[in-house]
Amino acid sequence: MPSSNADAAETGVNLRGRTEHTTRAQPSGTASAPIAARLLALDWNRIARDLDGQGWATTGPLLTPEECERLAALYDSDAPFRSRVVMARHGFGQGEYRYFAYPLPDTVAALRRHLYARLVPTAESWRERLGQAGTDAYPADHEDYLGRCHAAGQMRPTPLLLRYGPGDYNCLHQDLYGELAFPLQAAFLLSEPGRGFEGGEFVLTEQRPRMQSRVHVVPLQQGEAAIFAVNQRPVQGARGSYRVIMRHGVSPLRAGRRHTLGIIFHDAA
């Protein structure tokens, strides 16, 4: 995924030079109902505990292999996207990613909307524990949160597809695109490990105050998501909560091709 200054990198690679405004769309019933049902069936108490305890959680396979293949196949079509970034040109790593345009594909829009609603309680808890209680609470509905982003000048959609080939990797980074940032995001592995690619592990690091950084390697199955902190997460200490800074990336691919769907809930300036 892009580094925190990727919005600057996008400027020169917009495919059609068009400006995105409030063209976001609600997901159609085709994808929204089954996605909502699958998300409802997840153990959200366990996910919340994992997010609080380590800054990340996994969902288990959520998308079917067929859905993964359809999403990955979109990469070669220009129509769904607003821009393309070649990582090596900007020092982000090696590989590519493309940002979706509005309106988002149904499955992407459904995941973004329904995941957001499930993650708001954790986001609210983190807001208070990080000493941000004076800031506005996160709205329950994602459309309302996007309205807040757009009012602040963050109007470009941020969900993206990433493609890696042999030797490609993604440097450790954070997905920050403006003043507003929802504290959690998700990455769905669309390719099948061991069959579609080798290597390319999803990696998280946490920078702890006055301590060495700690690394997490998160194994994922095809169709499974890692949900993780965008920037900072609270950790309970002897004197209350303190901040841990988190970054994420992908280790080098040894063979094959790896596609990932990134779901970021705030839009970009």
C-alpha cells in the first residue's frame, strides 16, 4: 500500500485527469446483503480483543475464491480506477497499486461500508484512550464519515488494488492522506498462498516508547483480511494508556503473483 506521502505521488499518474467529488455510491443489493451477513457472523468480541491487545486481527476467509479472482482481474482494466502508482518511482518498494474511482465496485463498497460500522466501537474506544476525547466522535454510518472527509477537502477515494511479482515488496508505511484518518483499515489477500505465490508475507511493526520495535508476521489465507491500526494504537501501561506507532508492509515475493485489496475508510485530499 502507499506510504503516508503517496497522495503527492498520485498527482502525476492520474489516468484520466478527472476530479472526484461526491460521486460515492451506496453498494447495490447484489453484494451488500451477503457481505453484511458474512461480517455479522464474525466473532467481533474476539476481533476487538485482538485489536486492543496487539493492534491487528484476522477475519478468516471472508471472500470466496471466485470473488477474489474477479476483484484481482479488475487490475488490468482502466475503467474502475482513478490512478496508478509504480512503487519504485517513489521509493515505496517494488510493485504497483491502483486507486479505485467512485463509484466503487459493489463488493468494495459493501466491504467498506459494513466493515466501518463494525469497527466504530473500537475506533471510539481508541479515540478516548489516546486522549482525543475533545475531537468529534466517529459517526455510526460510513456515508456520514465520508461527508466529514469531503467537507475537509478529502474527496478522493482510497480503496486500492495492489499487485506484486517476483522480487516485489512494500516498504513499511502508514496510509495517511490528510487531516482526517480513521484509525483502522483492512487488507484482503486475493491470491492463494503456496499456489498463486510464495513469500510476500504481510508484516506489521510497532514502535514502543523507550523500547525496541516489535515485528508481527501475519499469515493470511485467500479471501481473508487483516484489520490493523493505521497509525497509532493505545496500550495500557502502569500510568494509563500510551501510544504505540504502527506501520505495515509486505516482504519480498519469491515467486508468482500476489494481489491485495486495501480498504481504507478515510478519503484523500
